[in-house]
Amino acid sequence: MNETQTYVNCNSCGADDYEVLFEAGKAQVNRIVKCNNCELIYANPQTDNVSAVEKNHLRSADNDQINPEKELAKFNPASHQYLRKQFLQLNDYSRILDFTDSKEKGVFLEVGSYAGIFLNEAKKRGWRVIGVEPLEIPALYSNVNFGIDPLRVYFDQVELKDNSVDVIVSCHVIEHVPDPSAFIRKASQLLKPGGNLILETPTYDSFTFKILRHRERSVRCDGHIYFFTKKSLSRLVEQSGFKVVKHEKVGRTLTLGRFLYNIGIITGKRELFSSMSGKLKLDKLVLRLNMRDMQRIYCQKV
């Protein structure tokens, strides 16, 4: 069945004036454009990318033949690459907790808390934590292993008291959501005055993107529908009542096998590099890399 495509105006400034950067199929399934007014880069037209993410995780509510307990028993770092990555990259996110620890401990909310690994670290530091994670098996993992039972909804459906949250963190989520401006407004609604919003997402004012263009790893991800630079992300948060406190380009910890997988995406030879990685058992080798292609922005509600 064909997905419905919807043409959209710029989510940041509302303009319907853009240049085409990459036609559909050049970088990913969507056509990618750049706003001529504010320079936001986005997919246009768009389809429902959330459903594609959910297909990776079985939901018993959709199929009564699925046994959540059995699925949870198979959900472990050895068998799930993304879960393994969450543990591996825990130290990469420690700077977020160091930043938030400078204030009095209150309510710490993570949007896209997945299996609760990072949120559990905030819990250890004395925060009252709330997770938002619609995917069933990761949410169950969070509950069973860390005692954190996340809200099983999308962020726009969260029902919490206005001005009741001290910190909201969301890493590698905003590039997937169909309405980033509404996402930021929701965060402002929930945060107390002076509260912090911390976002991490790929950046497209990087040397990597300038050189690789449509071959750049994260622009090739079909689930990404917004592509932010420092300027466009700052504009997005500032127009919803935040001030930018700090902005940094951050790196990541990954296995050598994952690094080769990324090379495979860039070169269009993913299967070859994945096979090579498996034969050489490169997932046992770990490195930390900062290509300055990821940005983390620390904001304060004013």
C-alpha cells in the first residue's frame, strides 16, 4: 500500500519557499529541501516515519499472539545492537548530568528514554525521573531492570502539570518528529521557569556534510525528516521562549564494527562492510570518535 505524501511549509518560519537539495532517492526515500528564508533543511513531502520505527519493535496490543515476556527475554545487549549501543555510549552523556547537577534536584524527564539506561543514571544522582517511551519492549526492559515505568505515549500526548518539570532531555528524537516546533512548545509548557531543555541531534553545518553531501551517514537515514544546523536549531528553541546557554559538537563511543557499518552506508556498500566486520569480530573493539557531526544544545526557559 502506498503511503500518503504531504507537502509542508517550513516548520520554523512557515515559508513555502525552498530549494531542492536532494531529490527523493538521492540521499534517502524523501526529497530533501532547504528553506530559502530561514535555512531549515527538511523532508518535503513527508510520510509517517514514526510507523517505520515502530515496526522494529513488536507490540502485543497490535497482535494478541505476541508474548511480551518472551520478547523481553530475547531483548538484551547481545542480540540488540541499539540496546548495546545505549550501554556503550553512557559515558558520552555524562556531561549532560554534570550540567544539570549544578541545580537543585527535582523532576528529570527524558523524551525517548528507550530502555531507561541513561535515565537510570539520573535516578542514581538523586533526580525524580520520568521517561517517555512508546515502544513496548524497551519500556518493559526499563521497568524490569531499573524500576522506571515510562509513559507509553508520544511526547505530544504527555499529560503532566504545566511548569512542573526541572529538566527535559531528548537525544536523537527531534529529527524524527513531524512537528519540531510543537515539540519545543510542549517542552516549554512542562518546564518550570528557568528549567533546562537539552537536545542532541546530528548537525548539518559540519565539514562531513559539506564533503559527503547526500552520502553523509545521518542524512541517509530514512527516519530523519528534519536536519538542523546550529543556526536553525537555535532559532527553533529561541522562538519558543528559550535562550541557548551552551552549544557543543559532541562525539560518540562506538565499536569498530559499527564504524565500518557507517562507512558502508556512506559508500553504498553496507552489506560488504557488515560482512567484513562480522568475520573479523570487530564489535569487540571500541573507540571514541568526534567527527563534529553531532550537536548538543543546552537551553533555559526564560
